[in-house]
Amino acid sequence: MTDNPGNWRALATSQHSAAYGPQRIVCLTEEPTEWLYLLGEERRIVGISGYTVRPPRAREEKPRVSAFLSAKIDKIVELQPDCVIGFSDLQADIASQLVKKGIQVTIFNQRSVAEIFSMMYQLAAMVGQEARGLALIRGMQQRLLAIEKVAATLKRRPRVFFEEWYDPHISAIAWVSEVMGIAGGDDCFPELAAKAMGKERIIADGGEIVRRNPDIIFGSWCGRKFRPDHVLARPGWENVNAVKNRQLFEIKSAEILQPGPAALTDGIEKIHRIILDWSLAHG
């Protein structure tokens, strides 16, 4: 990276907050990319995750330098970032390699709705967009409160199973479980939602899902297309309410499994609409 000791003098005379904070950011996951675009600070992004689909233009405008568990370290170094943003302990190895190259790395570890908002606020402040970020956050929070208020009027709340993976069955992570609750549903496996790691949310006995008898099943198979016919064909599942009533729905991973703006906007809106439709039919 270029070391220019004169930069502080330019900052000292600058009247614009945008001059502060990292200027060349690599995003190892999708949510910081989407958030920086919403903040109008996409010019700072010099590299993104190959899994990024939000916003669509990011794939056309920015080089893809990482997967989720791996990254093109040499390519990232060539981009001369002054900050690399990642997510969770799952990217610790990538972070370690970059730190050893002398690159600043910020790893967020947001797992709940409140923590997602906290991450978004911190990132907005980092790029000099605290006011805009706070306005966007408050708008999202007001919408969540409105959704929760409607959900409180439901005569009956559906039992909901969120399947993050199918073999073995993995249930919803914390922010997904919270989103479903705000939207009007009750997670069938709330005791697993607090577990951070996917391996901790494995349901080894599929019969336990049958016994908890979800009214709605949401599938979001970590980037693979959810197949309702796969669920319908599971032995012993024919008497599950969601199967009998064909209440099997895909929520795309990019809309719910990234702990950022998408889950709190498009993701919850889709889940809320499905729950309202179910409520109208079963109220």
C-alpha cells in the first residue's frame, strides 16, 4: 500500500466528511457492499465477493476477489485497499492472511437484528455518512415496527420452519428467526436460533420437524435453489400442515441469509406477505 504522510494535511483543510475514513474498501461479503451503495459511497469499493447480487450493478462495476471461505489474497493486495470488511469467525483465516500483509481488516460479527443495525451504523460512520446512515436505519426500523403492529393483530400465528440446508436439516440463524417473529410467525426451533454456527443448528432427526408440525416452511438453501418437490417427497412428512397445504416457499439467500439491509427490507416483506396470506386462509 502507498504510504503518503502528506495525506493528513489534505484532511486538515478538507471541509467534507467523505474525505475521512477508508477510501479503498474490499467487501468480502455482500451486505457491506449493498449498504455502501445505499449510502451513496460505492466509489470507495474496489473489490467485492463473488456471491454479491445486490445491487446487481455491483457485479458489473467491481472486481470479484473472494468467495465466502476463501479469497484471492494476491488480487486483494494488488487493489491496495485501506480497509477490508468481512463477516464472522468463518473469515478469520482470510483476515489473518491479509493482516500479515499489512492490510487493515474489520470483521463484523452481527447475528441479531439489533447487531445488524449496529454494524450498519458503524460502517456509515466509517465512511462519513453517519447522518444518512441513521436516516436509512430509522426508516427500516419504523417499517419493522409497522409490520410487527400488523402481526400483533393476527388471530392465529403460524408455526414456521426455516430450512437453511436440507441434508442435514439446518434451522434458522438468530436474525432470520427474529425476522420471522416480527413478520408474524413463530419459529419451530427457537432454541436453536441462538446458536451461531450452522453445525449447532443441525436437526439430526427429521422426525422432530414432523412432530413440531410447521404450518409454513421457508427454504433458503445457502445459494442453491429451494425445491418444494424435494420436501413433498420426504417420507413421513405427508401429514405436516405445510406439506398438506402446499405452504412451501423459497426466500432467496441474498434476501435473507446476508445479515444486512436485504433481510430487513425485501426479506421480511416477502415473509410477512406469505404469513398474512396464510392468516387470511386460516384465521
